[in-house]
Amino acid sequence: MKRVLIACGNGIATSTMVAMKVKEALKDKGIEVKVEQCKLLEVPAKGGDYDVVVTTGRYDNTTNLTTPIISGMAFLTGINKAAVVDEIVAALNK
């Protein structure tokens, strides 16, 4: 099973909403995933254990994490959500 890490400022509110939406969108595409949440500050330490990291805030990959990092703001705004879902699916299928 693929693993997706959702990161937001505090790892609670926004990441919970995005986690539910990502899981639902991927299920609609026939992809079952395990979704977990964390704080943005935890991404360097935890991100390498996941297939994709989706962030709801600005994240500069200064640690050279090799896991794909995708902006999840579309799950909050609704703008370009389908394109972001496709980006996540493509990253999971690599």
C-alpha cells in the first residue's frame, strides 16, 4: 500500500481536511493509500518514509528530500484540484 504524508503548520487542522480529501480523491481513482499527518517542520525527518508528501503551506526542500513534495493548496481552494490529484497519482505510480 502506498503511503502519503500530509503536512501543515501544526499538523492538526488543515492537514486533517486535506488528508480526508486526498484519500477520497485517490480512492475515486482506484488507489488505496495510507495517509498520515505531521507538522511542516517534521517533513525532513519523516518524509523519506513516504511515497509522496503533500504540503498545505510553503515548503522549501532545503534538505534535498528525494520523496516528491506536492503543494496541496488546491484541496483547500478547489482551484486546479484535478491537476494536483493527477500529479499525486503520477508520483505514486513512479
